[in-house]
Amino acid sequence: MDYDGLAYKVEPMQVSDSQEVMAIERLSFPTPWPMGAYRYEIRHNPRAYYFVVRPQEEGAAQCEEPRRGLLARFRSTDQRRPIVGYGGFWCSAREAHISTIAVHPRLRRRGIGQLILIAMIEKARSLGADHITLEVRASNLVAQSLYRKYGFQVVGRRRGYYSDSNEDAVVMAAQDIDRPPYSTHLQELRSRLMERLKDDMKQGDGYEELGQESRSGEKIGG
């Protein structure tokens, strides 16, 4: 994906990113993964692919004052560009499964979640996956709507899946992601998002995004 002219860029997650990822994790989920889970996934799970989103310095400089102020506060405590979102999936044979996706609460509704989602779908396609699945809370209608936009359809339901609330999980899947009809649809969505981001990031306007993060799969070790 070409991130030229955008305020943010998706990069592979590193072990050294785990502390920043956990800060967002704790703000986003009632029962967060332990930090060791991410370190294990990155170091020892050959089927795991995790990503983070950071501001690009040249892109961040174009943001309006309220947004610059938040990013400046991040940078004041860390010389590196701050992580503002992350996501990951597992890939086995021709199936990819999104395990987690989250955006810092202060920076939601700005397209960051969609950037992560597109990056994961494109990576899954490059690995030879022909379909991609996920679980999302039954109450998270905003996320479900966004996933439908990206070709996911409801294929099942897991009763009492989320241990913190005994809430059901809706199972969703996007099929034939390796074929032209889907790739054409994804390209159109990507182009549309890029244009909106280039405009919205400069103007400081928000738009519909993952209003609430969604988590697939149970947490490792907890």
C-alpha cells in the first residue's frame, strides 16, 4: 500500500513495540492479553502476522492543531513515532483469521482501523489465503457494519464466547479474497479511503470508523 501523503503508515510489529501496544490494549479491552502473548506471537508463531500504525512525521505535520497536540504529547515521552493502533492475524493453509485489531481511543473514527484492516487483508492475499475470518462481539454493530463493507458476511455464532461478559461472538468471513471480484472491490475501497484520509487528515474531520474495537479469539494465558 502506498502511504505517501498520509499522516499514518502501517508497519510490521516488533517485539520492542509490545509496551506501547499494551498501553492501547489496556484502554481497549476489558480482559487484555498479557504482554508476553504478543512477544510470543512475534518470536515463536510462524503463522502470526502483526502490524502497528505510526504517524509519519511529514504526514503528522499536516494535521490540525488538536491532532498535532496529541501526537506531540506522545512524542514528548518517546523519541520514536508513537503507535496509535495495531492488528494481527494467523494464516494457515489458505485461511487467514484476524485475531485482534484496536486503535487508541483518542484517535478512533479517523480511518486508522481501516488502514490496519486493508494491510492485513492484503498480506493474507499475498500469503495465498483465499478466505479470511474473524469473531466480533454481537453488540458491536458498528464494527460488523464496517466488516460487511469489506466483504465479510455472517457465517455463524459462538454462544458465550467472550469470557468477561459471556457475550456471544458473531463469526464473519470474507470468501474468495484471491479472486478478481474481491480484489477489484478492495482496490476501490482502498482508493476511496486514501482520498478521504488525504483530505480528512488535513482538514481535521472525522468519519465513520471502528467505533469500538473488536477482538477475535480468546486471549493466550488468560
